[in-house]
Amino acid sequence: MDASYPLWVILSLTTINQFFQYALGQNRTRRESTDEQRLFSALMYNYDHNTRPVYNAAHPVNVSIGITLTQIFDVDERNQVISTNVWLDQEWFDEKLVWDPAEYNGLKVFRMPCASIWRPDIVLYNSADDYNDGYMQALAMVHNNGHVFWPPIVKLRSTCNIDITYFPFDDQICKLKLGSWAYDGFQVDLFSREHPVDLSNFVSNGEWELIHVSAIRNQITYPCCPEHFPDITFHIHIRRRTLYYTYNVIIPCVMLSMLALSGFWMRPDSGEKVTLGLTVLLAFSVFMLLVAENMPATSSFVPLIGIYLTTVMSMTSLSVILAVLSSNINHRGQKEIAVPRWLISLLCFLSKIMCMDMLFIRPNGRDFSEYRKQSSRSLDQRQHGVNRTYQCMSTALSGDSGCLMDYENGNAHSHNRTTCESQNHISHQPNRQADESKDLTLILERLDDLIAKEDDRERAEVFIKQWVEVAEIIDRFFFWLFVISTLFATLFLIIIYPLFKNPGTIGQMT
């Protein structure tokens, strides 16, 4: 610039040039910034995310809470923990995040990082995690009137009092208790959303069926402090699917019970009855261990399937004891012990109930004592006939005319007469008398021994058959008794008793 110009002119032109350069720079900067950038810069100007977003400290921040349940991940009965995947929906009003949409080309909803704004410290009170890793750093949806909506995805592991009384037909009601950890109700007040539970994205679980989810607002005031502490508790009602346990536990138990009952149809003298019972008892023990592995080690509840297995195992153990008793009864006949009269009366009553015929204890409808007397009379008659023949033949060899005297008196038939004639003919042979007498005496003695042994054998067989029949009747009676007991235990414990469960009581206990 020419030095001939005055100094004030030079300063004036310099100032005007700087002003135009500044104005052009501001316009260029305004054209390079977006509406969201300008809005974010304006909102974050003098914003502190560590303090509550209310201008009046006496006013609380009202936070509405809801969940979108997406999956029941796992239910750990032994550790009594339930794992769920949820979207934790939270909304509140932030008095600092308010703007005029007209200044930002009609921008009414702005998504901004959640770490830049204030968030309520909502935690799971009944958490089973060792520590809290925090929520997903999802974007917060901010409206121009200050309404903030933040739905992070959370995997919650919460404690749940598992009631296994009706296992595997049990219902469980687990709680998710959510609330502020540091603020009281005068600073952060909690409410449930208009629709607190959303199940539109729920993925069904293979073991548990979701029945119902509800939300309840609770407010606790401790005696020490006037402040109240609100929380939102979600109750998740689930029911166990029984198809797996029906095919893998219940049906095998019923089949093993049928095998235990089949042991009563085996012969009482068969030693495999005890072996079968012990094998079935061992199989039940294996099933008991499988069920116990999934159950919590607690004495507060006894599972229904455990009661059923214990009942059937007790009945199987009793069947083994009865098999030993039946085998002992079956072998009492070898000792030639008579069946007591009281037992005969009892067996008569049981045989009528079970429509069984008593062939050896009451043959042809007669009393056992009469049968025993008739058998003894027939044995005495046969013994008397042998003695009579022996006496007659001895008399003939000794030359006695007893047979001839009977013939002369007319007391003998033609057969006896022929016999006496032959005996008299033998008596006229003195040379062979001594030898034939000895041989005949020896033959008669041997015949007498054989008849006595046959009589003893028949008597022993009668006693054996009687006690075998006693064992068969007792086995049949216990078979029907065990059939009725098994059916009753199965129907009552597996079908009838689970119908009386009260989920409301379970909810109160948890």
C-alpha cells in the first residue's frame, strides 16, 4: 500500500479485510458441520454425565423399566441359578437434552453414545455373578423433549429357589429383582413400563416351557431411614417339559417293576427268583443315582420321582424277601412237616379270592384230615393183606391144614381152594421144604420192605406237594398284591399327585 495514505485509512482497510475473512471462515465451518454434529456439540456443552439430569435437586428422576425376554438359557437345579437373555428397556426424561427441532432441520430423535449421558445405576439385586461387567454400550435414543430410551442386551444370572417336590412335573417361579443400587426413591424413582414384558422375540427352551411373566413394583422403607427404596420385580413362571423324563426314567422304572412282578410266576423251588429280584434292585439303584446327580443337595424338598423310585425299590426288596420265604416254605415238605390247620384255613380263603383249586391240601373238596385218615387206612389194609398172605404161605409150608379146614367149612372160594391144594401138594415134599421155606421167607421180607418204602415215599410226596401248593398260593397272592400296589403307586405319584400342585405357593416360597 502506498505510504501516501493516512495511517487511519490503512488501519481501517486492514480491519475490514480481517472481518470479511472471519465471516467467510465461519460460513465455511457452518457448511462443513452436520446437523447432528451441531446438535451433539450443543447438547454436550456444559453437560456432566456424573450428575442427575434435573435442575432442581429436590425432583427425582422417574425411570421406567421393562424387559424383552429373548431366551431362557439354562436352569441349574443343583446350584439354584437361572440364566436368561433379556433386553433391559429403560426410559427416563433428561432435562438437559432438550432442543428445538426447527433449528436442526426437523431432527426430533437423536441416537448418541450412552457413555456421554447420565444413566441410572440399575442392577440385579439377586445376581449370581461374581461381579458385574456392566451393560452393553448400546446407543441411547434421545427425543427432542428430553425423553431417553436405552435398551441394552444383558445376560442375567439370578438366584432362584428351585422347588423339586414335583420333579419332573414341577413348576418354577423365578424372580428378577431390578433397582437402583445407590439412589433412593427421592432421587431415582422406579416404575414399570406400560407394557413391561415383551415376548415377541422369545426363543422356546427344549427343557422348560414359559407359562407367564409379570412385573410388580415394590417399595421398601427401612426403620432407620425415611427414604424409600423402590424396585421392579419380574416373576418368570416356567414349567418343565416331561417328555424326556417320561421316556428315560418313568417308562424304564415301570418296565423294571413288571420284571420284579414276573418273579412271582417262577416256581418256588427256582433259585433264579432271588437273582432276578436283586438284578432289578440294582437297576433301580442306578436310576436313583442318575436322578440324584441333577438334584440339589438339600433336605428341604424330596423329589416326586425319588419317592416313586424309593417306593418301587422297597417293593422290589420286599419281593426278594418273599422269594426267600417262598423257597423256604417249598422245602418244608422234605422234612415231612404237616401243614398247620390255621394255615389251611387261610389258604382256603385266599384260594377262593384268587379262584385257585387246592389239589393236595383239599383234594376233591374233602378236608385234609379225612384225606390223611383215608390214606392211612388204605396203607393199613395193604399191610394187612401182605401179612395174611405171609401167614397163609407159612402155614402151608409147615403142613398146617388151615387152608383145607377153610375149604371144608365152606369159607373159601375156588381160587383159595386151588391155592390150598397146591400148598398141600408142596407140603408132601419133605425134601424141599426147608429150602423153599427159607427162600419164600426171604422174598416176603423183601416184599414187605419194598411196600414199606413205597408207602414212605408216597407219604413224603404228599407232604412235598402240599407245601409246594402252599408256596404257589402264597406266591400268587403276593403277585396280585404287588400288582395292585405298583399300579396304585404309579397312578398316584405320577398322575394324580402332580395335579394338586399349587404354583402360587411355589411363588410365595421363592
